[in-house]
Amino acid sequence: MMIHVRRLTAAVVLAVLVAACSSGGSSSSTTAASGAGGTSTTTAGTGAGVTLHLGYFPNLTHATALVGVQDGIFAKDLGPNVKLDTTTFNAGPAEVTALFADALDAAYMGPNSAINAFTQSGGASIVVISGATSGGASLVVNSTITSPAQLKGAKLATPQLGNTQDVALRYWLTSQGYHTDTLGGGDVSILPQANSTAVTAFQTGAIDGGWLPEPYASEMVADGGHVLVDERSLWPNAQFATTVLVVRKAFLEAHPDVVKALLQGQVDANTYINQNPAAAQAAADAQIAAITGKALDPKLLAAAWGNMTFTDDPLYGSFQTDVAHAVSVGLSKPTDLTGLVDVTLLNQVLAAAGEPAVPVPAPAPASSS
């Protein structure tokens, strides 16, 4: 069963954005290259009078966006003529809804959400233009569960039905011989909920764990849980796409110069993160605190940071596996991924910076279960 999201009326779009902000997110406009997260500033770039609506999560797996906004990197690269308007979300499906409603122009999201958006629109709506993060997702459970064999009857959280971690958990449970359904039934009960809500539920014992992104996985560990599955252990070379950057095709066609400037910000932000990890952690934490009202414990922040790799490569090979997994658990249909990823502008930006190009995706056959 595919999760269908249709173009919404203006009233529903507003409801989606309000809901996104209420789950630990916020919306802001930027107008100056000061880059203070959660404040109103103006950015802008090569396309005079253009507003770029950008979505991302207050998760460390979205550190590229967090640092790019907080430190004014996006503002600098977009320039003085493009207004940057940002909205934060709990998970990708809500971002897909906003993209389809033209409430977002670009968004950082997980690969499964990008695949769903691509599939639902027949390939006409969005395109992945860059990677951002690999790794940073784990199944954390309470101390009484020490092996997969003890999960029957457990209650586990994911960020949202059909998002990247939700699909990963459902597929892994299937590989362990467990049955699940989208209503929370089956051998293991999967309860999609906001990440911060999941952490609180774990603290109170209402759930037994969750397959969550950072920093929430590390928060559960700090609350007495332990990692049962580090998702990196399931992938060749421990590499898989966790966060990628997508753009609406209509916006790309209308404003390729603005999208290229955003990609410059993407590359500059990741370069800064990789060269200045301590400062980048502080910037990401400051942005999370501005959005959620709560800074992270420094030890937890450092532990979570070590579970991630920041790369501009969208790691297209993992997309093909992701869609096969989503088909296997009934959350997608067989999909031809040809055209989902276009790194043309990204490689132009990388070439100008003297950095190696990322691989150009080869056409992919339709996925099958």
C-alpha cells in the first residue's frame, strides 16, 4: 500500500505547516547574512525578488541545514536578493505534503520520503539534487531486551508512518520473522510519533524503544537504553543515505540560479562541518535550541555526532535498496527511479570548488518485491 498525498487546499496546507511547527519545529524568514538560527533575517541571491521556502528537521541528521542556517552559510551563498523562509518538520511525509502544495521549494528529507514524492507524482514533482548525511539512525531498546528474539509483543516508535526509519524498522523486523501492520498491530507494535514524544514515552516506559535518528537515538541511550541495531551495520561499507536535499522541479526550472546558490550553501556547509566538527556541533545545537527550546547535553551531542558522516554524495545505490524495502513491507509500489536524482548542478559547484564529482546515477530498473 502506498501512502498517497494529494495537492491540498490553502486551508489544509496551513494546517500541515502549523502541525509541523507544533511537533518541535518553527518557521522563520531570513534577511541578513547574520545567520542566527530561529531569527528573522533576509537572504537572497541571484534571483531578485525570489523567496526560497526550505524545510528541514531539528535533528542532527539534518546538521547541514542546521549549520547552514545558524551560521549564515546559506544566507551568504544565496546573496542579498533571495528571501530564505524556513520551516521545520518532524518527518519527511509532512514535508512531502508541503512540497506538493507548493508551500516548500526545497527540503532536506530521508530517501524514502523522496522516493514516495517522486512516485506519487509520476516523477513530475521533485528531484534529489544532493546528499547531506549518511548514518545516524539506530534501534534503541530498554535493558530487558538483549536480542531480536525478545521483541515479540514490544512497542517501538518511529518518526512517522512511511518515513525512512519507519521503513527500515519494518523491513528489519520482517527479516527477523516478525509481522507488523500500519495500525500498530502484529507481533511487534510500531507506533509512529514525534521524536521528542518517543523519547518521553521511552522514559516513562510507555514504549520499549524506537528506530530513531540522532540525537533522539542517543537520548534514549542516555535514558538507560542500548543500541540493538546500528543501521550502519546493515549496509555495505556502512554507507547509506539518511538525509538528502530535494527541490521542486517547477522551482528548479524557474530559478536554476537560486538552486545552484543553495547547492553552494550545501557544499560550503558540509565542508565547514567536516573541517570544524566542534564548532559545527555548537552551531547545530544552537539551532536545535532555537527551534525546540532545549539545547543538547554536550556528551550526548558528541556521541551522536560520531554516528554520522556528512557527504554531498546522495549515495544513489542505497535508494534502490530503500525502494525495494518499502515495496517489501507494503509501503510503496515497484518504482523506476530513473530521473529521481540529478547531480548536474551539484557537480558544477563541486568542480568550481576543486572537489571531486559525485557519481552520476545510471538508469535503474523498476523495483520488485
